Amino acid sequence: MVVQLAIRVDVDTHVGMREGVPRLLDLFRRRSLRASFFVSFGPDHSGRALRRLWRPSFLLKMLRTNPFRLYGIRTLLSGTLLPSPPIGEGAPELLRAIVAEGHELGIHGYDHVRWQDCLERMGEKGIETDLDRSVTAYERLLGSRPASSAAPGWRCTPLSLKVQEKFDFLYASDVRGSCPFLPVHEGQAFRTLQIPTTLATMDELIGRQDNINGFLLSSLRAGLNVHTIHAEVEGRPYLALFEGFLEEVSRQNVEMVTLREVAQQILKRGSDTVPHLPVTRGSVPGRSGWVACQGAA
């Protein structure tokens, strides 16, 4: 079986949009590589994430990854002592550049921190409002409708999956797992294809692996591999390390794909060829709190 690799780029912050995205676009241009970008369209409330410091796992992550280097002091105070600049809505020219250069662009929630921290309290109306605001902003700025969505922090619930159905996305990338699937919950089958992140992210490996690129390369398996990067991380302080990963990948027999291409190929074969699996709640080494995971049959 062929080894495929899709690069998914999450843009969670204003600095990731303004600094990380242009550098990643330049890198992808030089390497003739197309990626799948997912942008949070609303305000950057990153500073409010510091409320998670009461969690020992989040505090350990902060100590391990050096957030001042990853995000900068302005990002760490956004939405608290400093204003909350818009992420996607504040950079229409960069959104258009992503699309113009042949990359895929989907939504990554509207208020990233609120979704990640408050999803279970948002209710059906709150979830629908968040998705609708992202879709509306996308349509206003780009003149078309987004074909895909990725839940902030890999957090989704049966309710959010149900609400998501209303938007008729080609696919979503809301969970961690091993292969594309269709979610089921209590006998209810959802029609939106899920394409999970399959590899560890760099911020999960910093301080835990001495050879990050070696670990990622050894994790590649036959079939589809999805590597999520963050514009704030791989697009800024770890750009050179990420470019080294791409260089190593280019020396191997790996087919680079976008998530949209994968979804189109799968759906062309028919949904009856896709496994129907539950979405469970689990944890990932190096990441604080729970994430949604692909369950067993």
C-alpha cells in the first residue's frame, strides 16, 4: 500500500496568521507542496487559555514548551490585558493568498478558546452560532462556501457532530485516529466524513523527544498519514525543523495529498466503503485535557 501524507495547517492565533502563514506559504511554494489550511475566523482570545493553569497537565506543557517562544507575550495576553485582534477576519488578503496558491482552506471554529474550553456548555444554539459565524465570514471574504471544518483542540461531542451536519461539509477533521470513517452515536450514523489527525504534533513532542523529525518519520505508516502543524509553531520558531522534516519526507516514497483530495476519492468510491465507528473521549501524550478520538468497531 502507498504511503500518503497530508499536511494540515491550523491557524489558532493572530500571530500565527500574520507571521506564520506567510512563512509557510513561502516554504510550500519553494517545495511545490499543497497543504490543507484551517483558520479560526474570530477574535484571538489566547490569553484566556491561561485559565487552564489549574490543570497540572497544562502547566507541565507550558513549562515543557516555553510558550513565550512559541506564541510571544502579546498572544499570551490577548483577550485579557491586551485587545483580541481578529484572526481570519482580520487578514482577508492572506486568506485569498492561501487559496490563490492552490491550497485548501477550511474553517477552524470562530472563537478557538471558547470552543476548546466551553464546548460542553455551549449548547446546540451556541455551537451552531460559532460554526455559522465562521461560514458567514468565509463566504463574505472569499465569495464561496467552505468545504471542510476542523474542530478547535480536536474537541467534538455527539451534539456538535449533529449540529455540524446542517452545514453539509464535504468532510471534517475533528478527531485523532488512524483512518477516515463515518461517526456513529447510539445507533445514529452521521453523514459527514471524518479524516483524523494520525501523527503527533510538534508541540506534543517538544521536550519529550530528542529527535522530533526522526520520531515523526518512524511513525509514518502505509495508507493515509495526517500531520497537523500550527502556524504559530512550525511557521515561526520551528520553521527550520519543519522544513527538515519535509526534506526527509521528499527522499522517501511518500505521496503528498490534501485532505480534500482524500475526501473526494473516498466519497467517489461510495460511503458504504467507509467504516462506521464511534467517537470516544481520550487523551494524547503531551496534550493537556481530553480530545475526541476514533473509537473501535
